[in-house]
Amino acid sequence: MKDGIYRNTCPRNCYGTCGILSHVKNGRLMKVTGDPSHGYTKGKLCAKGYASTQFVYSPHRLKYPMLQTPRGSGNWKRISWDEAYTIIAEKMIELNKRYGSNLASGYNKYSGNLGILHYATEGMFNSIGPHTKPFGNPCALSGKNAIERSFGGNFSSVPEHMANAKLIVLWGANPAVTNVHQMKFIYEARRKGAKLVVIDPIFTQTAQKADLYIQIKPGSDMWLALGIAKYVFEQKRDLQDIQSEGWIDYRNYLESELTMEEVCAETGIVMEALLEISELYASHKPAATWAGLGIQRNRRGSDSIEAINSLAALTGNLTSEYGGLYYMHFDVDDFPLNLFHFKGPSHPDIPESRVVDISDYASNALQFTDPPLKLLWIASRNIFTQDQNLNAWNKLFDQLELIVTVDLFLTKTAMQSDLVLPAATHFEEEDLNIGYWHYWLAINQRAIPPYHEAKSDLQIARDLTRKLNELAPSFSNFPFEKEPIDWIKEELTPEVMKQYGIRQLDDLYEGAIHKKDIPVFSDFEDSFRFYSPGDMEDSDSGGESHEYKLITPQSLLKIHSQYEWLSWLNQEKNESVIEISKAAALENGIKEQEKIELFNHDGTITGIARINPFLPRNLVLARQAGDNPINQLIKQKERRDKDTSTYFYDSMVSLRKWRGQNV
């Protein structure tokens, strides 16, 4: 690689999708800076971005393929890539012969790297014909479906426009931690006189900066949205003639069935706060409303998002310039995604691949018997610190004959695998990136050589295809001869280039490009559907009196378990901190910094108590990842609708002083 400055894009599952300038000398990444040509991140990075050099050259990074025998023993042996490919290919071919198809081989992949070329994993498995694959989205599907039910399509406002709002309502969003770049647009609006409201069960870092903070019961957001709508409707009697679908039922519910006293009882907020936020919505325009991902991580999440959508429409903020509604967008679906949709060979008896709901992959996969799942490929995931229902995962791992994990570090999931393959960072590969918050499209250049023997997902797919076809001719039809740039060019169809105003690929090497044709509310006005309150479930009792609702928010310096290996960001690996309320501390005789346990039927977690004076009595906070991951206590209850996100915030736990050992 030549010395110089390269354009990279952070591909993590994060709102920023930041533009990066990588400074390279003698083939080594010397430093990174923000790309000033990127219109959203504007030359700035978060702390994780600035730590990229340590991320790339961490001594903890995986350097070579490694084989563990027996699984879970810690007895690792370095092997060559050819040996690794041979082990995988021979097992795939043997399973195909044993069962007459490739259904016994499958993968579990999600959000570790969102670059388009990372769909190479899906393309590689598609290339062997029908197999076992995941579907769904554990993080955002409930909200996505709610947006589509309300609008009839994909809708989220332009985040830079928030700078011109007169009222900003952050509903279950904490951008001071999870979307730091958006804060500059919020601050800009406030300098112009805008009011900032934060609605959240937790007194977050963002809530500390608000003009008005409303502490709401978890899962009761739909009630608050309906209560505000009732107030606004009563102030504006000219709303009688709205023609949108569902309006009559929605209006009748607000007029005749809902009371403000009921809203206060359901949400836990006082009447004064309810009237204050309602008056702000009634009197301030344009208003920007941001429904955060946390809102839809419970059984009533979809209802809440739909109710908030309807509130934004009712108040006229979807037709007002710089008024807006924010969740996230799914413009990646505008691209052909040729790797994701790659068509493999047909099977004479099996018309399509076998699918598994990724929100409860293990439990569902365990039910397969004809054939059972025997080979699992894991990429861009750390199951044992991210997923729920780990007891089912342990059972599934016991059933599997080969577990392959592709990762940058020896994660908790990699430790339970047979074979670990070292993954490349985004500085070591070419890619194309589309954000899900802002509307900028960016190229990712290969800036440095691979770290030791690390390889990209695409290169692994190409190499494994060669090995499969060497051992069993025509086993895979993956086009291994195609280079990364060939795949990138195929994503830039005439339609995509028109949407972004791109004349040629080289335009992207000059900097990120903003989408030209962004949907506005008028595109959906005829299809907009108001929320149907009759669809609501009964109130959530919140569990037994001795139980606490477990909330597991993201950390400032990590994304799940990503970046936890970096000393620049994590100076000490202390025991887990468990935040509890003053009331919970008194009830259980617990003091600050005392060792405590959280437990339920699924396990026990030990940590250090931190008494949070702003935390409601029945909530417990614990951060994700770490040596003793909190997700061991998360087991999803039966979902009323399978097409939803994972209900991470519906888990209940009990609390006690540490008893001397985990049980």
C-alpha cells in the first residue's frame, strides 16, 4: 500500500457511520482524523473512532486461523488457512452426503460490520443452495414495522434538519452516549431558542441537558403519546376533517375513552408534567420527535412507535418545514445487495432455504430434526454477550459438529468454537457504506495491508469456494474470481446513481455523497394510518413486588462487546457495576460499593452496587458485555407477534447481597 491519506467509513452498528481520514506511513496506520467533507460528521469522530490505531494493532487481535480441540478446552492450535478451509469444506460436503442437502449447514450473522460487502457471508451460503439462515432484526424490527404500518413505507427525517426545530423531543433516545454527532445539531437548535425535552425512564446524560425531563414508566410511551394527542386535539378543533385511515377511531378514542388521569396512572408522571409537554407540542412548531430504539424493546414497543407517529402527524409536524419524525431508515434496501441476494443452485426437492428467527435463533434451531443443524458459521456477532436465552444456545452448541467463528478478537463466542478465523478491520478491505440515521453514502478504501493473516468476509468466501469446488466440483457457484471493486460497481446501478447524483464511481473518492431524493410526508399522506388504540394490550404489572425490571443500555465507549479490549477506552476491567435505586437499596439492606447479585431462573450475576438517586424503585441498570455478561439473565417471553424485535427490556430480576459465590 502507498503512503498517504485514505478515506474510510466506520461500519459499526451505530448512528454515525462516520467519515474517516486514515493517515498511512510505511504501510502502517499512524493516526485517524474525521473527514471534514462528510456533511454529517463534519470532521469529528467519537472516542472509539479516535482509538482506531489501537483497535487495529491491539495485541489481543486474532492473527491466524486457530483450531480448538476439544471445544471449550482452551487448547488452541495455530493452523494454516488451507487447513481451515479443508476442515470446513470437508464437513459441509460430508453433511451434504449424509442428509442429501445443505440444510444441516447454516450461519448466524448480524451487525458487527454493516458494510455492503459483508453480505459475502450470505452470498457464500446462498452459493451452495438451500441451507439454514436467519431472518429478522433483533434490534429494530418492531419499530420498522410500526413505521411501515403508519406510513406505508420507509420514513425518517433528515437529522441535520433538527438544527432548525423549535422543539426537540427525544423519546427514549440518549444521543449524548449513543449518537454524539447528533448533539451538535441539537445544540445549534437550542442556541436559536429551541426547547429540549427528554422522555426516558432513566435520567440519562442527555436528560441532564434538557429543559424538561419526564421520567416515564418503561413500556408506557404509547399512553403518553395518546395523552399529549388528546390535549392537542382539544386545543385544535379544526382537526375534525382529517381523511387518513384510522382517523375516526383514533379521534373517538381521544375524545371519549381516554382521560388524562388514566394517562398519569399508566405512565407514572404527574399531571403538571403531562400538561407541560402537551402545551409545548401544541404551541411550538416545527417540532422534531425522535423515537429511540429502546422504546420498542418490550412487548408494547410497536404500539408506542405507532402512537408517537400519530402524534407527530396530528400536531402538523410532518408537513411543517423542519418538523420531523426520527427513528431510523432502511435505505440500504434501495441497493441491489447482490451478495445478499446472490442466487445459488436449485435443489430437486427443496425449493428454498430453511429460515430461523434471529431473535430466538437457538430455540428455533433446536427444533429442526430433518435434518438437525450440525454446522454453524458465526460472523459479525458475539452471541454469548448479545443474545438472550443462553441456555438454549448452550444446548444448540452441544448438538453442533462444527462451529466456525470469524472475528477480530477471541470473544466469548469464539472461545466456544471449534475453529476461529481472523477477520480484517475496515482499514484492511474495500467496502461501500450506507448509514441508517443520516443519508450519506460513502466509500471505504483499503488503507493498509492485513494484520498478520486476517481476511475480509469476501476474501474468505472466495477462498472457501475454491476449496469446496476442489474437493467436490460445482459444490458452490460463488463467483470467486470477482474482486471487491467489481461488487461495489454493481451496487451503483443507474437508479442508485440518480438518487445520489453520482456521475461515476470516482465521485465517491472525493468524499461522501448525500442522497438527493429523500421521502417526505407528502409522499405518504394518502397512505398514512393513525394508530388504533383498540389494538393495545393490557397494562404491564411489572412483575412481583420483589422483582425489578432489568434495563441494559449501551455504553459510551463500547458497542455491545466491541472495543472492550482497548485500554485507551477501558482503563480497568472492574467487576460489573449494577445501578439500583435508593428504595431498592433500603429494601435489600445494600450499601454503596457493596458486592451484590442479580438473579432469576436463568442465572446469577455478581457486581458492585451503585446507588442511583434518580433511578425509579423497580428498575435495575447493568451495562452490556464485560467478563460476566448481563444477557445471561435475559430470556424472552412469548411474543404476541413473531415479526418483532427482541424484548430485551421485559426481563425481571431479583436482588440480594453477595452470598460468596455464584450459584
